[in-house]
Amino acid sequence: MSWLRPARGPDPNSFRTIRYDLLKELTVALGVVSVLVLILAGALSSPDVKPDTIQRWAQDDPVDFVTTATGELAGSSVSAQYGPPYNSGSGSVQSLGPLHPQEWAGVHQHVDSVNQFVLDPLNKAAASNATLTSALATFAAAKADQQTSWLDAYTAALANATAQDGAVVVPAGDYGPVDPMMKALLAVARSGGLDGLLLSGGGTFYQTDYTSPLLFLGDGGHLSGLAKDQMLFGNQWGVMNETGRYPGQAWLWLYTLWYQIPPYNTASNADLLVVLTMGVLSLALLLVPFIPGLRDIPRWIPIHRLIWRRFYAEERARRR
Amino acid sequence: MSTPPGSVPGDTGSSGRTEPAPPKQESGGWTGAVAGWLERRLPIGKLLPTRQPYYIGSWVYVFGVVTIAALIWVVLSGVVLTFFGPQWWHVSSIGHFINSLHFWSVQLFFIFMVLHLWGQYWAAGWRDGRAPTWMVGVVIFLISIVTAFTGYISQQNLDAQWIAVNAKDAINSVGVGAFFNPLNFGQMYGLHVMLLPIAITLLVVLHVVQVRMRGVVAPLGAADAHLPDGVREARPS
């Protein structure tokens, strides 16, 4: 098959011809589309809801922030246990039978939520905070079992925590240094410092990779709360939606559809199943000219009679 | 200084006008081979036709050209947005208007492209050796979806954050996330403003050349009435 081979079959030049001005047609089309675009843009504008930030999250919902950060430190968050391409976990690895394509390329964007999201920022903040320095030293010196015991107790206590004047207050208990550490992290986050520290954590000045702060935000409930308010959830056909009352990626309707119906909507590997399904369907669309049945539908359902209505009418008249 | 009639190639000397002779094409060589191939396959009369078969008088042929018109708006507005940087449109009313032009021209581009695709499907536009034209069109459609996806992620707003955080799971599940990270703004922005638009533009040029080279496919069942005796109707293939 040549991509630029001349056509077979009926020669278009064998038919009666009419005058045709390609460039004029393009110019007229451009004019019409220009009017449409200008009217739509001028009358309806475009959506732009401000992004969430870790600072805003810590200010709006400090208990959720501290609960998420404690999960990061305990290694129990979604990001901490995700798996490739972020780390060696398996919590979010999807499989199809014996196949685990998510693991094939290994870890490419290394994410260590314990250190990157919590301990590294705290160590930087501890430079002028003796209480925090002591708490970090105590935590580092403790055995793993002791750390886990403190974190478990603190996590349980957070279920009954309250926010008072921007601070998180938990019932009294044996949390070791975890409570002062989390209070310090919350203070850094509320100041906006954690947004910057998560980007410059690797010692870089310029940065365009938001993997760390977005994973941290995604582990909490603040970003998802804002998204739910904007009807962006998956069960709200969110991939197709935009913030506000604007059309989103409507062309993804079929991709989104699968997430709404069985067996996809209950499968633990729904993402993998949906992507593979769409891959197969895309391949079928590409190969329509070669797939018997699919390529014959236009002949069976005569919509072409509408497309070439005048041609067929003239043909009937000519034969009479 | 005047040149005597008949002293240069191509001058008949009878009219008094000197007509330049076409340069003689050397045989052989890569350039000559390409020139010969272009002359045979895509003469200027096919590339810029002034007449077309009468069956193109149908609304279905409008969708292709308006798709290109919308693409021109997408590219022009995108160039302006790229020139001033990804944060400009968040802080400038003019920038926001340019973004609105980009947003709506993308919406129109997809609407027209899908209508064009459906029109060509029901016309079985791949017939008579035009399967490559259909396939390039489908590839343009698929690359456009990826381009729009990277554009939504490059918006730097709540929608961009949410799409990136959720899309990563689907992309990671098939192992692509190791190379295509929706949480990496720099990667998504670079792909959106550079590689993917170039790919779409080049493929659209190829698609148009394919259409012009092969001509517009004849109506289903038309062959019997218009071809010489003995040539049967072409089946969809």
C-alpha cells in the first residue's frame, strides 16, 4: 500500500464537472469560522478556576491536611504505596491476568513520600526551630515499631481532632514527637512554604515538574472536594466536563462511558481495561477500510443517498 | 542590449516576442526523480483544481474545509499564547480573550472534524485505493485528542490539576506513565506547543495532498453509469 498512490476505480475526472475554487472555499470557510470563534469567545469567554494549593488546603481544612501528611509519614498513603512509575509499592498497580504492564518500565519518577513530603521539608524548617529539631531527632532515633505505634495512635486521634485558630488539636495521648512535627508541617504549609519546598526539594532552582505537590494534593480530600463541586468526578462523567458551565473534552465521551457501566465500573483494574478497550477500538477505526462488515455498513444503511442526494436524483432522471 | 529573434531557445521569431523555454530536466539524480514523481502524481491542476466532478455539490464536503479553518484559528491563537507564556492569560484580560479564542476554536475544530469523519464513513470514503487517506485522517484525529489532553493539562488551573491527577492512573496502568507524565507540566507543555501541533499540521498537509491526488471518491454505485463498458462497480475496500 502506497500512501500517495493514485486512486483505483472510478476516475473523478470522468464525471461531468462544475466550476470549483478551492482557495475561495477555504477563504469563505475561514471567514465563517472566524465569525463563530469571535462571537463564542467574546460572548462566552473561557473557564479559569484558580488552582488548588497546599497553602489553601492547609488553611481551609487543616485536619485533612494533617491526616494526609501523617499518612505520608506512615507510608500508608496512596502515593506512598502507589508502585511504578513512582516507587516500588504495589497499591495502585493494575494487572490483567499475569500481565502487569505498569511494572514493565520500572520506576522513572522516584517519589518517596515519607522524606519528600514530610521529613525533608521539616528538616529545612527546623533550622530556626529548636523544638522541631528535637522532635525530629527523637523520631529519627526511635525504632520502627515505636514510630509505627506513635503514628497509629496519632492517626486514630485525628478522627476526633478539631481545628482551632488554624491549629489541629487532638485528644491527649502518647504520640511521641509526631504531634509537634505535624504542627510544624501545618505551619509551614499554611505559610505557603510547603508549596515551594515540594518543588525545590531536589535542590533545583528552575522547576516545571509538579509530580510531588500534585501527588500530595491528590492524596488529600481538599482537591477532590473542589473537583466534586465542579462536577469533575469520574462518576459525574468528569473527564468530559470543564469547570463552570463550559464544554470539556466531549470527544472523550466514549472513553468516559466505560467507567459508568459494568464490568468496568466495579473492576479493580478499570483503568487498564478502559485504556485497552479504547486502544482496540481506535485500531478498529484506523483499519475500517479492511474490516469486513464494518466497511460494508455504509452500503447497507443508505445514508449516502442523503450525502449525494442530487447526484442520485439526476441519475434517476437520466435513466427515465 | 536586444537579442535577435530566433537566437534563443523557445523563440519562434514569428511573433517578435521572446518566450523562455522550459529548463531541460536532467535525467537521473534524486532531485530529478522527485520532480518527475511530483509531475506525474500531483500536477498543479490536481493540487489547485478549478473544476471538480459535479457530485461534490453536497454539504458533507464542507466539514473538511471548516475543520482546516478552525485549525488555523487554533494554531494562530496558540502561537500568541505561547509567545507570552503559559501564565499570561491568567493575569491579562487580552490574554484571557486570546485563550477564549483558543478554547472555542478547539471546540469547533473537534466538532467539525468528527462531522467530517462521520461524513466520510457514511460515504465510505476509503474506497478505490483511498484507505491511506482514511488512515491518515484517523491518525490526525487520535493525535488531536492527545494534543487537546496536553492542552487541558497545560492550563495551570483547577481543571488542569484534576485531569492530571486522575489521568495519571490510566496512563500508568499501561506502563506509558514512565515516559509520558501528566504531572510534569514542562513535558506536557512542550509536547502541546511544539511536537504535537507540528505533527498535526504535517499530517493535515499530507491528508489534503492525498485527497487532491486521488480526487474525491465517486458516489456509491456510480461506477456502472460512468465508467466504460466492462468496468464494474468498485466494492468498498
